[in-house]
Amino acid sequence: MLSAFTFADVSQSEKDALVALYNATNGKSWNTSWNMDQPVSDWYGLTIENDKVTAVNLSFNNLSGNLPSEISELKSLKVLNLSFNKLEGELPSELTSMLTLEELKLFSNNFSGAIPSDIGKLANLRTLELYNNNFLGEIPSSIGNLTKLDTLILSSNRLMGKLPSSISHLKSLKVLSLFDNNLLGTIPSSIGKLGQLEELILSNNAFYGNLPGELAQLTNLKTLLLSNNGFKGNYAALKGKLPNIIDFDLDEVNIKGSLATLDAEDDNDD
């Protein structure tokens, strides 16, 4: 006897969106493909709740091609994880209309172009991981609207420009990783407002100037990686003010500079 659940399925518009994703990313060559003759509820990598697709997890699945704009028709999607694939091209502007998204994981692909300037519309995002791609341009200032964000990882791209001051609005942020880009400028003192921050990774950029003393306010920091920039400051004194620090990297010149400063302070005390 067939149960009522046999007939439970997603709407035609959501199915069309999934088919568009399949076609745009060479679905026949996926490691685990979809059988279009089977009900959507049997398709690999999907989570369906109340006849709505709420998660698409297709990491490590040999997707290639572009992310289609039709993806935005998944109106209840909370998780989109397409990491470790071969996707390329720009992100569709329609992506920023997916207001239910909580996790957007597109890392380790070949995406290019700018991060959408209105990414700040995705107000429910908790995780934004775009690292290991070829994203260009500046970090959009609208990113400061993502006040629920706890993880922001944009490392290993080709991002440039300054760190937007709006980042100081991300009061829930625990991980901020921007290493291996072309970012420059000074670190705004307002970064001291990110009281939940546990990891701050800025290595391998073109930042310069004095480290803001406000970094010492980030008492939850466990990881602070700053090497291969043009920073100045007394690293050793800063490290001494961070009670939970575990990983702390220094450039050779800063180690010597910090030790020299400490020696001078010791001499003055005598």
C-alpha cells in the first residue's frame, strides 16, 4: 500500500531550479549524479523538509561549469555547500535574494569576478566561506549588515582594497580569515569591537601601519596571524595582553623589534 508520503515532493519551480543546477554543472559527470526519473527526495545531497529543499550539499562531487541564476528559486534554502568542485565564472546576482540562507560554502572552486556588492542582504547568514577561489575587487561594505555571521573566510583570493570599517558591526564573528589576498591599508581601531573573535588571520597581504592597541580588547582570541604584511608595533606586549592566545605568528623583523623594545624597557627600569 502506498503511503501519502510517496506523493510528497517539492514544487515544480524548485524542481526546475535543481534541474538547472544539474544542467549548468555537468550533472552527468558528477561523482554521484541524480536520476531524473526518481523523485527529488531520492536525489543525492538534498535535505527536504515540508516539501521544501532546505539544504544542497554537493561538495567533492565534480561539479563544473557555472552556478545558474535559477538557484535563487530555492526559496527555503538554508545551506548551500558546493565546496571542493570545479565551478567557475561570477556568482549570479540573484544569489543575494536567497534570504533564508544561513550557510554559504563555495570554497575551493574557480569562481571569479567580484563578491556581490549587495551580499549584505543575506541577513540570516551565519557562515560565509568563499576561500580558495579567484574573487576580485574589494570586500563589499554591505558585508557589515551580516550581523548574525560567526564565520567569514575569504582567504586565498585576489581581493584588494581596504578592510571595510563596517566589519566592526559583526559582533557575533568568531572567525575572520583574509590571508593570501592583496588587501592593504591600516587595521581600523574599531576591530576591537569584535569581542567574540577567536581567530583573526590577516597574513600575506599588504596591510601596513601600527597595530591598533584595541586588538588587546579581543580577549577571546586563540589565533592571531599577521605575518607578511607591513605592520609595526610591539607584538610581544600585545601577545602578553591576550590571555587565551595559542597560535601567534610574527615576522622575523617584528620579533627582533619587539625584543629590542623589551630590552630597552628593561634597561630603563634599572
